[in-house]
Amino acid sequence: MPKEKLIAFIGPNGAGKSTFLSLISGLQAQSTGDIYLDQQEIRNWKSKELAQKLAILKQSNGIQLNISVYDLISFGRFPYNRGKLTAEDHHIIETAIAQMELADLKESSIHALSGGQLQRVYIAMILAQDTDYILLDEPLNNLDLNHANQMMHLLKKLVEEHHKTVVIVLHDINFAAGFADYIVAMKDGKIFAKGSTNEIIQPEVLNQLYGMNVKICEIEGKRFCMYFH
């Protein structure tokens, strides 16, 4: 996959998108084959060094601790300081809080938050981890349209201005069409197609991928998928 790009994984439910992210991150051990991150096989990375290189946000997190928004976001700095926050750590945490528009909530208990607010807190924690690679498993879940749009713009900014590589599993193919630089389409546990966004957002690819008729429209130079007519 290309580096310093926003890479979207799309495909029907059960296609293996989330499993693939778990394998890349080392959360799930691969039974066959090798996975390389920066020319080093993923199993050879030390956990601390990998956590400074790659961050992942899974769909279900379920932290039961009664802690504040700020404290949860500060967990993102753990690979660097093992819990002893420096002035630089606090600056990075505050930046992540501002990016996710959480300043008014940073002293609140995470248990007092709505689903969408909590999702933004988890993403702020990943931003605070400040890694070269960011893996996000359907991060738009629970976000309203405005915050989902802001999220995608932020991820695009991280790629273009901060040279991050963002790999994101998306349920809505229009967010992939509108923001991704590169798309990996998965079906039945295998890579069905991969390429630039324009190469993948094509009727002949999407019709076979989803088993339905997808019409492609173009608005202001970007492609839009109609699949509900």
C-alpha cells in the first residue's frame, strides 16, 4: 500500500476488512504469510516501538474506568512516557482535544458522554499517540453528518500536512469516494480490487463487489455513488 496517503478499505460485511486491520497492527497473529511495516516483519517489532509507529482504533473499546476525557486521551502518550506526562505530552494532548472539538468536555467523565462524543474522544487518543501510521476501523460510527465530515477533513489534513499514512475501514462508500487517495476493496476474505479512487469507484467494480447496481455520478469533480434508486 502507498505511504502518506488516505487509504480506504471498503466491501460488504464479513469481507475481512476489520480482521485485516488487526493483522496489520499485530493485534491478531497471522497464521500464514508475512506482514511488513517499514521493511520489518510485524512479529519482529517490539511492542513499545510498534506503538510509537502505529496506532489502531477498533470498533469496540469498552473502557470501564470512570475517568475524565483528558485522562483517557492522555493514554495515547503511554508508549512514550509510561504515564509520566511531560510538558510536551500535555501540549500534544491539548492539540488533539482542540482538533476533536472537545475542550468543553475535557474534565467530564467519559461515562457522561454520548456515543458520538465518546467516539471523538477515542480518536483524540489515537491522535495523541502521534504515530506515522493510523488505522481506524469504521471511526464514523456514532458520528453525526457534521462531525463525520469534519473527521474526514482532519484525516486528510494529517496526510497532506503531517505526512501520516491513514488506513480506514469505511461503511459508506461515498466518504471513500470523496476523501480517499487509494482504495482496497475486499470480498470473501480476499482483496477483490485495489487502486486509485478513480480506478475503484467504477460501476463495473462496485456492482460485482456489492452484488447490486451502483450508479456513479460526478459532482464538482468528485464521484458520488447512488445505490438506493
